[in-house]
Amino acid sequence: RPHSRQRSGRLPHRTPLPDAAKGAMAPVWNVAALAYGMLPAPSATPGRSLTLSQLPQNIVDVEYAVRGEMDLIAQELKEKLKQKDHGLPFDEIVACNIGNPQALGQAPVSFHRQVLSLLTNPELQDKDLYAGDVHDRARLFTNATTFGAYSHSKGADLLRKYVADFITRRDGAQLPPADPDSIYLTDGASPAVKLSLSLLVGGPDDGVLLPVPQYPLYSAALTNLGGSAVGYYLDEDNGWSVKMDEVEEAVARFRAERPKGRVRAMVLINPGNPTGNVMSREQMEAVVTMCYENGIVILADEVYQENIWSKTKKWESFRKVAHEMNVPVEIVSFHSISKGYYGECGLRGGYMHLENIDQQVQSQLYKLVSMTLCSNTMGQAMTASMMNPPAEGDSSFELFRAERTAILESLHRKSLMVSKRLDSLPGMSCQPIDGAMYAFPRVELPAAALKAAKDAGRTPDLFYCIAMLQETGIVVVPGSGFHQRPGTWHFRITILPAEAKLPALLDRLESFHRAFMARYAKDEL
């Protein structure tokens, strides 16, 4: 760091450097000299270094459709609604573009919020405010770590042990127990995804298999890192299933385009976002075998594991499947408190679990994690707590069970309501929502609508979704933001609006859709 200026404004006196050292110190010295105005700024705009033209191209190329143009238009309309005579054909904006349960009215689970209140106000822990098990957990967590201080960079020891206990219990005691040292508590699943990709991607010759459609965090993170997305198409007509021939074709295309390239990882989002599919055991076993035989790391996005609506499909973790196959494939799995029945998106809690990952690699990962010191400690506590809710016999159990059951049963009913209604519309088809929180219907747009979209300089699905927003106030995400088969058009809509309001919302959507299709079908005559 440059020394502070003397009162004369000159640089402090320095002992002359040996000639041999001058070259090595030149970059440091130039930075210091630039700070003092001794060198011209290397910028096309005098006095400015941070301009759009000078940003790394990888940053400029990043796209994240979930909060893209649709969200910006929605914000503008929301401001207009504040005017007395706004002139819009609706009175509210309904944000169906993002899986944000509490923003759409879902109540938090009492037990965990009560624990949180005692962690943030430890002087209340001995005041008998809540059920005894709430106070017991708050005292246990408080004795394990100081929540206003940095924790271990992986997360507080006890809290990681709680998460390890959850994984062991979930996957079955017959398997080796989860190791707390292989668990990293994170600020939601997204930072963990980006961190894991940074271990795998160093440039365009590093490819990562992504499902198409996929959650745009993955493609955005890959773009930022300069890696290559290797898309494999999910089979829409068969419930958005994973087909290994599609995966093999994607790998072959990548290797043909980049002879020196290597597929480093495969992303599996199970249950699917945006597709709502739940992978079968057969599909999972095929993935495990292929990844192990080809040295490909499985990145298992399992944040919707408690959102299973199909009565015929069973969810299992990739860790469990690999152990039962006795295949030591490398797995990095992600979970979050933002989804499930808890919906605590704003508390930013989650974890990353490593299975069969080299210890030297884990040391490098720990170094990277240490750069940010630790994840937020309240998010750590809520992750540990939500992975270990009250058990039968605990004083909070009956209330917890009632709240959990009510949330999950309502989500199940809404998944059926949304998928069946959308699938019934002319020119629209929607696969059953077997899991997660979204429908991803396909829209057969008339040729006149495709032309109108082209004339407007927008993709057809974005054109359709903007029209829906402007006419109904419903915010959805165009399928192009998730990628899709060429020539097909979709949109993603959440099932999260309040159950009492959902029929009216679907009525508005249906009225819009029928009018839109009729308008552009008429233009073709």
C-alpha cells in the first residue's frame, strides 16, 4: 500500500532499490504511482476506469432471466399502480416469476422463527416465552457459537453436525454416516453452486453438462467463469425425463467442437426447476455409472427434495443411490432453507455436501471459503434447525406437524390446480408437476404472433409473457431464459400464490391466453 503523503504533497523518501529488484517491484510501484496521479489512467474516459466498455466481457455476457426484462417491466407497472387513475386493467402485480413463498403469503414455521428470536435476543432465553424445546435449542446453539462473531469458515461445528445428522437420517442408517467436515454451511444454495463451479472451470475447454431447460444460475455462473455449457435436452413428452442418449450426444458435440475439451461435471436438478420432474431410480443409476466411468463430477441440486407431489414417484438423493450401487462417484450436493415447506428465502441459509472428493481439493475449497470468513451465522442456525425439526414427543411437535402438513398439502393441491388448468387450454400443454414449485407449459404460438415478436425485436415467448403481464399483472418467466428446444416456446409460473386467490389468477391467465391466441389466429386469415 502506498505510504500516506507528506504535508508537502510529495511521496515519502524511499531507499533506492537494487537494480535486480526494480523489475520485480515495477507492477507494485506503478499501482502506487497511478494512485498519486503520476501515471495517466489507462482509460478511454479521463478519470474513469470503471466503465461498461472496460468491464470483463464475461460479466457483460451474463444473463439471469428470473430477474430480467420481465421484472423491470413489473416494477414500472407497480409504480404506476400507485397512481389513483392508473388506467391498468388490474389492481396488483402477482410475482409468479420466482420461488419466493413468503412474498406470496406463505407463513413461516413457528418453531424455527421462535428459535431465531431467542438467538437474536439471548436475554430472552430464560423468560419462558415459548415451548420448552424452543428454549432448549436456542440455549444449545448459543452455547455452541457466538452469533455476532465469525464462525468456523465451514460453519459452526455443532451446526454442521446437525446437518450431517439430517443427511444420515434421510439416506438411512445402513449407509456410512455423513461427515460434518465435508459439509459447508452457505448463504443459500446459490453461492455453493458458484463456488463448486469455480473448482471445475478454468476456461472454455472446461465443459459442464446442463439440463435444458435449466435454472439460469448455472449458465450465468459458467459464463462468468468463462466455461462452456454443454446442454442436454430433457424429454418433455416423457415428463421431462433424463435420456442418456441425449447426454451422450451432448458430450459428443462438445468434444467435436473442442477436441482438447473435457466435460468436468454434470448438473442434475432433482426435483426439476423449471420442469417439475422427479428423476426415477433407473435414470439416477445410469447417471451415476456414466459419470463415474468418465470422471465427471455430479452436481446435485436437491433444494426441492421436500416438494414431492407425485403419488407414484419417490425422491432419493444421489448420495444414497451411489452408496447403494457401491460406486464412489464424486458428488457435490446442494440444499437450502428457501424452498421445502419453510420458504425462508431471505434468511439465506443452505449447505454444500461433498462426497468422494479428494482431500487436497477440499483444502483448496476451504481456502476459497476462508476468503469470505464465514456465511451468516443466523442462516447457519436456521439451516441446522430446519434440517432437524421437532420430533414426536417434543413440546412443539403438534404445532409443527400441523403447520408443515397445511403448507405441503396446500402446495400439492395447487400443483394439481395449475398443471391441469394450463394443460386444458387450447394451444398449450403442461406436464404434471411431480415436484418443486413450478409449471413449465409449452405454448404453440400462431405464425402471426411469431412475426409480431420478430418485428418487436423479442423472442416469441418473451413477447407473449410481456403481453400477459401488461394485460393481467401476472409476472412469469419466458422459457428462453431457461433455454429450450429450438422451435418450442414455454414459460415458467410458480404454484405459490395463496390458494384462495389462485383460481381467479388462473381465470385471468386463461382469458388473456384465449384472447391472445384468437387475436393472432385472426391475423393469419
